[in-house]
Amino acid sequence: MNRIIKNYTNITEKHIALITDSYPEGFGDDDLTTLSMPDGKYLRCLEVRTEDTIYLFRIDSEMIEKLEEATDSDFGIDLDEAEISEE
């Protein structure tokens, strides 16, 4: 199974549709996964699984803005928590 990390600069309408299909009621902090990166930082991601791929959508302020514009939704995500942070 492929595992792909996407950020706001490389998502397409297909990816936005995957997110909205997987989270029709929207998503919140509880839906996010935290990944430990090799440089000691952490990455907050939203996981979406397809038949052959696990997409990890990096959730930061730019991604939230792009998703809100595409879906006309308001995500109540604490952006300070969603940004990459050091331990």
C-alpha cells in the first residue's frame, strides 16, 4: 500500500473530494494524526485511505484555508496545534 503525504500546494480537486467523502460532517482535532519527523519536529495530518493508498494530508493554516474555500465550510481546528512544532 502506498503512503503519500500531501500539502496544500499539491492537492487537487480529487484529493478534496476524498477528504469530503471521508469526512462528510467535517473533521476536527480528534481526527488528526501526529507524525514524528526525522528532524525531531511533528506533523499533524488527516488520514484518508483508499483501496491502494493511505493519504496523509498535512494540516496547517494554508490547507485549512484551501479546504474552507473549496467546501464552503468552517473548520474549527486549533491552528497553533496543527502547525509543525518542535518537541
